[in-house]
Amino acid sequence: MRIDEASRDTLISRERELAARYAALAGAGLALDVTRGKPSAAQLDLSDGLDGVLGGNYRGEDGTDLRNYGGLDGLPEAKRLFAPVLQVPASNVLVGGNSSLTLMWQCALYGMQFGFAGPESAWSRHGKVRFICPVPGYDRHFSICEHLGIEMLTVPMTPTGPDMDAVEALLASDPSIRGMWVVPRFSNPTGAVCDEQTVARCAALARRAAPGFRLFWDDAYAVHALAADAPRLASLHEACVRLGTEDSVLLFGSTSKITHAGAGVAFLAASEPNLRAIRHHMGFASIGPDKVNQRRHVAFLGGFDGLLAHMEGHAALLRPRFAAVLDTLERELGGSGMGSWSRPRGGYFVSFDTRPGLAREVVRLAAEAGVKLTPAGATFPYGKDPEDRNIRIAPSFPTVAEIERAMDVFVVCVQLASVRQRLA
Ligand SMILES: Cc1ncc(COP(=O)(O)O)c(C=O)c1O
């Protein structure tokens, strides 16, 4: 049934049928959760070899005693392992603790409060501070801005990255913009991958932006392809070197979805002046990160090729889960006009858009039938989706059977909400 073409009588009988199906599902006592972008236990099992991999050898390649304090910016061998993930030279990498979100929070705080080029460069010294946020996007980026008092301006995320015409127009009109978030490969939640032209335009933003502008390039899903032919990402670093804009970008990544999510290693890449500032500010909070864990990762993954081979194990576990989501959406909603969705080639999420004004209602209906979805609005700054359309589906954590059941409920909720909206 194409909803916009259905007669009132058809809609009325369809509503009755769907309400009965919904009631049966709601009575089944389901307790399913597709909110969490977390690896499943089977994915975590892939990295259990980390434990004991050092075999009691606590020396780094340069003789450092890994158990002791020191080494604020990480082990050289860990920098070499993660440099190709961010497509940068190892000399530009800093390797930290377990969370890239922590590194992003720290860098946003440094930019705001202390500056990357001396105290005068602190954004907060120059009045209002704004960041550009592609939407839908990652809620925790938005929370960082909100907590630091950074106002957020949205631009649409397209299948090839942020709408760069909109980004450039904003920069031209607003000198208070000091930063921008981008998840460049398999973005959260749409799975978009920045094409080469978008990467080049991102590298050139500093030429249009106010002094001190920093692009926060969160490459959380850099190596998280579901298939070998997934789109690749051009090197932002190389594009910046061509333009001389290396100081305007900060790149982030982690092994949270490579090894153990809560016990991995996070890293960032930046120009030498930025690294100097970051090391200085960081030195007040830490004597150094967990080097034993960094070395365990080097020993376990064995290099970038080993890391990519390891990621195939994740892809094998994730592919059927994504297929379970996409097959159900296609079968039940394809051609119906009741929603549209992304078909990601990697990453952790499927992004679903309802008809305008229905995301909250679908999330509510699903919750009452025992299926927990990410709150509607979470993918927008301040939790406000202006069209109330976007819902993020996270298939990694549940089993395939659980995803199938959850999606059966989801599509009935979408259909019921859509038909009722047309009848109202
Ligand atoms: C885009 C993005 N960045 C960062 C993170 C968190 O990274 P980490 O575990 O390294 O703090 C996530 C987790 O969902 C994410 O989706």
C-alpha cells in the first residue's frame, strides 16, 4: 500500500488490522533493546587474546618500563599502529587512554578555555562561540558543546558528507563559528562517507573561518566496513598539507569497536603546534596513559594489516544483524511512502526517517510494545529534531533473532502511526 494514494476506506480497514497486530505484539511480553551502539559479546570475544599477550614482558621497543609512569603522548609503536587508521604520519599522533570521547571533550575544553596558540587564542575570550553540527549526528558531540556553552548550528548530512555549501555559507556569515564536528566515514547515524571533494573542502575551511577554527574529525568508524568494496575516505591530513591548513584540524579515533570497548586505546592526530598545546594542557591532568594496554594492542593486532584482518571478524558478525534490519524495512515498508532509511556500508547504525511528525510517536508505540529505541530527537542538538522524523537503530548488540523480533514490532509501529496520521 502506497500511503499517499490509499483511499479512506482502505486506511480505516488497514488501521484495524494493524491495531490488532500491534495489540498481539504488545501482549507478548517482549523486552528488546536496539538503542545501544555497543559491540556484542561475540565481538568482544574476538579480542580476548589481549589478555596475557605480553607474556610478562613489560618493556617497550625503546626499553621503556611500561608499568611505570611517563610517556604522556603514548608509545612510539602504538603511534605507528594507529597512524594509518587516521591516515597521518606517526609523528602527528598522540595515543591516550581508553576513550576518544575523552580526548574530544578535552580538546573542546582546551579550545574554549586555554586556546591552542596561547591564552589569547581561547575561543571564550572572544564572545559567543558556535560550532557547526551536521545532522542527524552523534548525541555526545552535541552534549560536549552544550556542557561547554558552545551554541550549535546545524547543516544537513548528505550521503557524501556534510552539505558543504551550507557549511561555507555559515562560515561566511558568522565569525563566532570556531569549530565543526564531522564523522567522516560511516557517520553516526546515517553511515555517510565523505567523498574526496568533501574532504578537500573540509581541509579548506580554515581559509573561510575565524581565527582558531578547529575541525573535529571523529573517525570513530575509520576501519569499520561491512564489506570490502565499501567507500574509502581520502586523507584529510594530506589535503591539509596541500593547502597549509594542518593547524585547523584535529583527528580522533579509538579501538573501542576494534578490541574491548571499555578497555581499548584512543588516539588523536594533530599538527605539531597543536600537539604541543595539547600535551601542555593534558600534563595538568595526567602523568601518562596506560602504556601496558597500548603495548598489548600492538602485540595483539601486530600492525595495520593485522588490524584490518581483525576487523573482518567484526564485519562477519555485524553483516547478518544489519541485513536483519534492512531486509525487514525493505519487505514491510519498501515503496510504502511511510519512511526512508540509510543503507550503510559500515559503522554501527541505520538511520530511519518517518513521515514528518511521527518519530516520537513511533518510539512511544515501540516502547509500549517492549522494544526500546533511541529517544527521538537524540540525533539533533538539544534533543530537538525540528521535523520529528529521525530514529537511530543500533543492530550490533542484540542477537539476529532479537533484531528480527524488534524490527517486526518497529515496522508495525511505523505503519500504525503513519496510517493514523493520514486518518487524523
Ligand atoms: C561517532 C562516535 N565517536 C565516538 C564514540 C565513542 O568513542 P570512544 O569509545 O572512543 O570514547 C562513538 C561511540 O558510539 C561514536 O559513535
